[in-house]
Amino acid sequence: MIQRIFWLVADSFGIGHAPDAAAFGDEGADTLASCLQSGKLCVPTLQTLGLFHIDGVEGTRNGTPIGAFGRLQEASRGKDTTIGHWELCGVQSATPLPTYPDGFPSEVIENLKASFGRDILCNRPYSGTEVIRDYGEEHVKTGALIVYTSADSVLQIAAHEEIVPLEELYRCCEQARQLLQGEHGVGRVIARPFRGDAENGFFRTKNRHDYSLTPPKETVLDALKQAKFEVIGIGKIHDIFAGQGLTRTIRTENNADGLKTTRALMNEEFRGLCFVNLVDFDMVYGHRRDVDGYVRALNEMDAALADLLTQMREGDILMLTADHGCDPAFRGTDHTREAVPFLAVGTPILENVNLGTRTSFADVGATIAELFGVQAPPCGTSFAKEMIR
């Protein structure tokens, strides 16, 4: 009997451009290949799990994989975190979430200003560290909020914690979330508080908070919760699903904290799903096109995975996937349209099972539903029977 599934999403860990990558301007993108080409990638645990046995992945294929492995292709029309996670859990999106390469239209900005009771600065795609460098001093002098976006479907609001109290910043983000629905329904509204001064430099604090769209349909998380299983969201999972379908949330600061929290939960008694997002690959290294940092983060995760495997109990399954790519050696700073890996190991999982190439991320949600015996979302085809003993 399946007792617990520990599902890790290595945010942006792509393994090669998708068949439709050219439509997204991403032909040739390959996050894993870029990391391999650095010559510094050392991931023996991922290798043992079958990473380099996945269809289309190049690399050293030493030994026989100890679990199941496959290649996942995204069916949704998008390449962002929200849509990727939603599809993993059984909700496909026919249209991409809106993005604003030229900034938000004037009617959106005017509505936000009226709601906030404050003026707005910037309104352009911007790096989060650069926007406070360039607009921080004016914000401090005027109290106007710094509103900006990125290549993702996001509206971000930056404010100095000594100028705009956190409670007010969060309230403004909640108001923005209520306003940005329908045509302008961005995936996330993000509070980006910062501190510092113009002379010594401004810096972002750890008080970020995300306000996501609610999934348009029920996911496998909802099915598990309704069936009285535990559904524990680690890291930004709560933000991605607006808390829907979760029984418990644990926020984390970084990959290391997320992996440490996962290990601690392995010592707890529960039956259900522990769903973990490891965001540093995307937020800290992928978007900043930092190949060495991305490689270092993969190496650190690999060492942590080796430890997690020693903590697993009878009936436990550990899964690893991703939600999109973000090739740190590719042009620009955007996500990249890529296939992602699926790896699974545990006492219920057969060894050396090649699941091939799956045509939807939603196959994972359907598989988890079958493993726990709950109603699966309408999207996705389970591969549980192919990999279970």
C-alpha cells in the first residue's frame, strides 16, 4: 500500500526543447545540457535514478536505474510556473497567461493607483534587483509604489519597509489581485519589500509574498484533501495554488530549507502527499543566466536526495519533476519551453522502467490519483501500473 509520496519540483529543470519550442522562441534550449557543458555537474544520485536514461537526454548511462524514469512534455500553452504546476496536478490551460513586455496598459495602472491611493513608478519589465537600484531613491522620496513585471505573467510591487509598512504592501497586493482577473489575470501578484538606502544600496528582504490565481478547476490536490489524505505544500506551493487543496503549508527560504523540511517530514507520521517546490533553480540562477550557480544548486540537491533516500520507509515513493525550463545559457532571461524529467523511486516502484515520452504533465497528477485511489482530474493518463510492483 502506498503510504506517502514526496514530490519534489526542481523549478525550471528542463531537459531539452519541446517539439513546439520554436513557437515560443526557444528552439535549442536545454537546461540540463547547458549544465553538463559546464564540466562541473556532479549528480550521481540523479544518475542512479535514471536521469541520463530518459529519452533524448545525453550523458553517461552507468548502471541500471533503481526506479522509473520518463520525459514529460507540456500540453498547456504556456511556460510559466503557475501553468506548469497546474498541469502537473491535472489542469491544462488552452491559452497562456497574459504577459506585458511593454508594461501594463494605462487603464490597469489608473485602476491600481485609485485602489492604492498612491502613485506608481516604473511600469516596465525589469530585474527585481535593478528596479530598486534605479527607482528606490525616488520611491523613498515620494512614497510612490514601484510596479513592474518580467517575462513571466506577473505584476510585482516593490516598496521600502520603512516607507510602506508590510501590512499596507500586502493589502495593495491583495487589491491588485482582485483587480487583475479575466483579460488581465496575471498568474501572480508579488509583494517585493526591500530595505537599505541610496548611498549604501537597496536590498530585497525575505518578506516576499505571492498572490496567485485560483486554479480554474479542481486538481489532484483537491481530490486527495477531500479523501482525507494529508496534502502538505512546501515552499511556494501554497502561493501557486492559492492554498487550494492543501491541508498544511510550510514556507521555506531557499532550496536547502525546502530539502531540510522534506527530510524532517519523513520522520512524521502521515498518509498522503508532501509537495515541494525548489525555487532557487529558477529564481536565483535560471533567470539570471548563472550557469555555475545552477550547476552548484543541482549538485547540492543531488547530495540531499542521496540522504532523503536513506530516510524513506516501506510504502514511500519519492518523485522528482520540473514545471518548465529556464536554460541558464540561453539568450534573454525568460523561461524556456522544454520537456522536463520524471523520476520515481521507492519500495513500491519497479527498477529500470522507461516510461517513455508523455504528452502531458497531467499524467503525473493522474498517476498520483491512481496510487492513492482517488478520483483523477479529467486531464492526464496514469502510468501507475507501468511502474508499480
